[in-house]
Amino acid sequence: QVQLVEYGGGLVQTGGSLRLSCAASGLPFSFSEYVMGWFRQAPGKEREFVAALTGSGGSTDYANSAEGRFTISRDNAKDTVYLQMNSLKPEDTAVYYCAADLSRVVVRIPRYDYFGQGTQVTVSS
């Protein structure tokens, strides 16, 4: 059974930082074979792409809203992907989802093979 479990969400003030983690287990193939991504969904809005990186970590992609403030990284030895979020804004408030895709190419559409249950991030003004 595939599980992607997100950690690290919470309440933070504008300008603050949070680090999200996502631990994967039960994937059919090695964790390093998967593109890992982060998506988010605010109330009343569609799920949107935040960031993703390839299995080796050599290629990354960020949404315009995340560029320069968020950093995605992974530790293949721990089957874990991270999202460091700095300079947080109220508009970053959403449920953040980790996702895994058996692919060599990063894509922004939420058609990934697996998604976690999400972790709430709330940024107060």
C-alpha cells in the first residue's frame, strides 16, 4: 500500500517560514524513480502546482508564486521530499499535498500517480 504522509504544516505569521516533509512508503519502484511534487488547494479553488523535482533532484520546477521563496529538495536515502517555504504570505494559505509520479519529466498538472492526504498551512496577516 502506497503512503505519502505530509508533516510540518501549521499556523505562521506573514513573513514566517515553514518546512514541509513528505515520507513515502510502499511505492512499487525505488523512490528515486519518481518525480516528487507539491501541490496546494485553497478553499473554493482548484488544486494548483507549487514545485516539483526529478528523481535525482537535478531538475526542479516552481510555480511563479513559489519562485524565490520556496525550495524543494529530496533525500532518496530517506524516501522523503521537503518543501522549505520562506517569506510566507496569507495567499499561501492552503492544504499542501505531496505527490509522486513515475516519470523522468516534471509536469505541472495534477495527474501524478499518488497523492498524500495533505497538511494545512495557514498564514495569518
